[in-house]
Amino acid sequence: MEKNSLSVQQSRISNEEKELLKNTFKDREDILLAVRNLFFGFELTPVETVLIGGTFKTPEIRHLMRKIFLPELQRDIPIGQSIDLWMTFKTDNPETFWVNTQARAKMMAMVEQALACLENQSRKRVNLEILPDKLKESEAEHLFIARNTFISHVELQLGAIRILSSESDETPEEAKVRKLKDSMK
């Protein structure tokens, strides 16, 4: 059966990148937790330090993490797949527009800072601690929004990596054949 090129849904993450995710993260909750701990600015255990250092030594995996955590508009992204973090920013309330703009810029800077730590763990880490007595009232709201959005974003992207790395390579036809064989046992 010939596929109509217009009906094939292309993915923002290529097959080669999905394979890299599988090879790196499939059944490796320990690496995902180490990444989360690094991104959240926690002190890493010696095991986590080694995991991060070994896992992210190649530019290819760091580039893919950037593509996932800090997507950018690019000319070669499939139709319907263009996104960046400004697109998910709420603009519906004019009264909070500037606070939300500051919060989104801060959150994106936090993601950039976290990603830099994958290459060099000794870089300054993201600090998620909020000390209300040390905050200026003018910056408190956007810092809280940025912090909470950053945490949600990291958790969401790590969940997406877990799902993508666990996806089966089996086509629906292959799954049907396998299930038929299994039922005959």
C-alpha cells in the first residue's frame, strides 16, 4: 500500500532522535531522576554525578535535550510542529501581561541554565528556593510564576522523554502477528 505523503504525520523528533532517546533513557528512571535533581538544583549523589557525566558527554544527546526542553522555531520542522516556549505563554489578560512576560523570560533563562549544567555540572545551578523576606514586592509575582512554571515544564518534558523512550518500534501489523502467535502458545 502506497502512503500519501500528505497524510503521513511527521514528528518534530526524528526517528534517529527517538532511537537516541531509547538507547539513553529506556528503563532508566535513575537517569531521569538525576536530570530532575540537577535541573532543580539539588546536591547530586556521587552516583547521579557519574550518571549525568556519562549520559550527556556527547553533543547529540545534549542537543536533543535542548530541542525537547527549549524548543525553537526552525525552518525544517514539519508543518504543524512549530513551537517555542513563547507560544505557550498566556496573553489573555492585559493586566498580567507584563508580569507573565517577565515570568516567561525568567523561566526560559532557568531552562537555559539547567541545560548548561548537563555539559558542565560545576556551572551555577537553578535555585528554586523562595525566601519571601528577601524578595522585593515588584519581583515576587513573576519569580513565583517562573519557578512554578519551570518545575511543571521539567516534569512534563521528563515524562515525555520517558514515554518516547518506551515506545515500541513494532508496527500495528507486527503487533497483530505477535499477539496471534502468543495466543497459540
